[in-house]
Amino acid sequence: MKLDGSNLLERKEIIRLINSRMYFLKFPKKLEQIYSHQYKTEAAREFRIRGLIILGLYLYLSVGIYKILPTEKVEAWFMLYSWVGVIIFTAWLLSFFPKISQTFELYTCIGSSLAIAITFAIIGIVDGGGNVLFHAAMMYAVVIIYGFVGMRFYTATLAAWSGGLLGVLITSHFSGQLEWTLLQRTYTFSSFLGMCLTYATDHQHRENYLQSCLIELTRSKMLDQAKQLETLSQQDALTGLANRRHLDEMIKSEWNRSMRYQTPLTIMMIDIDYFKNYNDSLGHLEGDHCLKKIADSIAKIAARSGDLAARYGGEEFILVFAMTDQKQAIKQAEILIHLIQDLAIPHPTSAVAEHVTASIGIASTIPKINQDVQDFIKSADTALYRAKDCGRNCYAVADLPINEHLNAVGIVKSLEG
């Protein structure tokens, strides 16, 4: 039986459980619930095959008993023993209903208990207690219940012993006779043997499950590390925004998607005004703090799942907006300029304002086959420089042709922030 491990417990806790030997066959409560749920589901699924085998063994044994049974006892034997077949067949049918798979041990326990009770009744009432073949049938039933039905140790033990007790009560009620010496050598011996085998099997299943938990923990850790490495490979170390490599991949992807569906695509080139002067006057440490704060504001603009904020290099950033036209882009640029102004980061050497400001170049288009994504980026960069020429702390919009190849930026529109 193969069960999927859980990452509920830490590695140390799992190793501690393995080393404890689990003599009472119990996990901590939450893990026991997960294990029990998986076990019952898998046991019910496996019983679809096991049930057929048990049914085949039952029929084979029935034929053997029928051939050597005296004629006068056949009817009484058949009326009782046929119910064992009904029990096996019913349990087999129930295993095909996933919704009741969590009751697998309940219906197999009840069925197994009744099957043993019926076998007891046959020995005591039909035969009179001395037929070795009936006792052999009893041993087969007990061994199958412990070792082949799929119940765990405590459930199988309950089924076997309660079935025996019920069988004794039924036999006594109908004034039957039991050969106790023979029962001790058959039923009692096979029950203790079955308990030992089931205990060992249950214990092994639990150890295997804990090993699966260790494997699952290792797998989860490796996946987390892989995700972290992937994130680090796509992320700028200082600002936490996407790096140039990831930007190149995503902008090509969005360009192709926009071309395929003929939807607008917008990029914004953002440059911090007089940032070199800021670094020279306040130092690189303050410069890094400034970049981080600006990056946080830029990240707020890229709020949708299809948006991307990236560090383009130095004090330059870039925003990519899918499904965004020029009018929407202008609104976003205005919001960003105000966000940066609201930071009120002092800039002692700026020729624009007393605080840090930024200039923005905007380019929007619906990509065509004869257009090139690099020309699209260049148009935003050219618009950025036009914004700087217009006095900085503002944005400029590239007027891009729709059907012609982008060899240059068209009419540029500059607005004060």
C-alpha cells in the first residue's frame, strides 16, 4: 500500500517518531487523521481486488466442504454459510463507492465479525463441534481477516475476537456444542498469529508512511528552494523589482500576446531626476535608500497580474502594462509622479525641486507584424529624454504610427506633472 507523505511535521519530529518505534501504533492527532484518511481510501480501493480473491477462496472452500459433508447437514450448513458469501460480496460492492471509503474499516469490521460468528455457529450447531474441516475453515477465515482484508491492527483484532464472542453466544443460545480444546488449537492460535502478523504489517505501514513524509519534506524544500532561486534570478537585488533579464523575457511575451490578440500595450521609462547629483552629495547609501523608496512607489502602479515593474539599470525603471492604451497610461503616469512627490525625499542638489522627482517617457501601441519590440522600447526612451528636455518632473508621450515600421519616435507630447 503506497500512501502520499505529509509535510505537517518537521523533520526532527518525524525522526523522533521513527526512533520511538511506535509500539502503540499511533501518530500525533493531526498526522493520525491525515494518515487514517489516506489509509482508508487506499484500503477500500485495494479491496476491489482483494474482495474478489477472498470471494474466490470462499467459493473454493465451500465446494470442498459440500463434497464431504453428510447429506442431512447440507441444508443447514448452506443456509448459514451462504450468508458469509453475502457479507463478502456486499463489502466488495461497498468498496466501489468513494464517498463511503472513510467507513471502510467500519463495514469490514462488522462483516468480518459476523462471518466469524456464523462460522462458530456452523461448528457448534450444524456439526456439533468435532469436524476438523469446519475448524480449518475457521482458521482460514481468521487469517484472511487479519492478513488480507486490509484492516489495521486494532480494528482487525476487534473484528476477530468480537466475532468469536458473538459466535459463542449464538451457539449457546441454540444449545449447540463446541469442542474447546480444538477451538484453542485453531481459532485461538490463528487469532494470536494473525494479531502478530497484523501488528507487524501495521507498524511497517506506519514506518513507510513516515519515510514518505521525509521524502515529501525534502521535495517541498527543494521546490521552495527552486522557487527562491527562480525569484532571485528574476529579481533585482536592491529594489526587489524584476531585473533586466526577466524584463526582456516578459516584454517579448507581452508583445507577442498583444500582437496575436491585437490589444494595446504600453511601456513607461522612468528616470530619477539628477540622481547622480543626489549620490554625489548624500552618498551611495542614501542613494540606495532613495532607489528602494522610488521602487516601492513604482511597484504600487503595477498592481494587476499582467503588469510588470522592473529596474532597467542605475536610476532607470520601466513599467509594462498589457491591455492599456495611451489615455490609461497617462493617468498612471500622473499618479506615479504624485506618488514620488508625496515621498518628499529631500534632494539638496536638484535643479527642479527641493525633493526627489522623476521624468517619464510613455509609449503605447497595438503591435503589428512589421513592428519591432526594440524599436518600441527606444520610442519610450526617446520620449523620456524629451520629458527631460521639457524641464523634468513630467511625462512625455511618444506618438507612434500603427501600421508603419517604428524607425523613430513620432510627435511627442509633453505635460507638466
